[in-house]
Amino acid sequence: MNDILIVGAGNPLLKDEGIGVYIIEKLVRIGLPSNVQIIDCGSDLSSILTQLRSHRKIIIIDAIRAGGEPGQVYRFNYDELKEVKSRLRSAHQLSVVEVLKLLKQTHHKLSSCKIILIGIEPETISPGTELSKKVEASIDEAISTILWEIKQDEENIV
């Protein structure tokens, strides 16, 4: 059983919008514990609905416009997302908040699942495959936050 699901969202053909996909690629190269499943869902967050099992924690990585400086890394839990959803903007078919709400409503196994969003404030969302320097510079901080989330989950089990 995969206890933690990490989902990278984004379109790598739209510069900073692809940050979730870039971070997923780095996490795969780093290597994570065997209880962690990694998915690249592209720009359709709803595609993860078919991948869900009984996870204790789901971590979604995405470009999020929340009004901060480009490259700023955010960490929201599910309850915080509900509170700030009017400020968050996503370029996906469904917003992160809408997908997470749908997950909680349609998958009873996830009612006790901890859901975390690691968001990175984009600088440029336009055609191209390169990340802006500010967003690229935030990758290590985002990965550190994700690894911290994994460690917290492991410590809570023991």
C-alpha cells in the first residue's frame, strides 16, 4: 500500500506553470521511501481521481497565484485552502480547491486523509519550456518542504 501520494500538476510548455512536473521529475531522481507513490497529472488534476487508493496523505505540487512574490513557496492544508480559495488562481481545468473538494466528497476512503498543497508563485505563464529564474530558485525549498511532509508522516506512524 502507498501511504503517501505526491501529485505534480502543471503544463511544462507554459514556463512556470510546469513547476509541479519539474519538481516531480527531481523527486523521482532523488528516490523516495517505498510507501510514497508519485504521479505527474499534467494540467488535469481531476485525472488523479482514477489513481486514488487508501492514502494517509496526499501532497499536490502546483503553480499557484496567491499574490506573493514570484518563486514564493506556499504550504496549505485542506482546511486552509477552503479559507483562502477566493485568493488562489490556477490555470487548470478545475482549480486545486475544486479538485480537493471533489476528492473529499467522492472518495469516502479519503475522509481522514491529510491533504497538503505545496504551491509556488509563478512569474511567467506563457509559451516556453524554461522556468523563470525566481521559480527555478524555489525548487530546493519546495522539495525540502515535501521531504519534511514525508518525514512528519513517518514520525506520526512510529
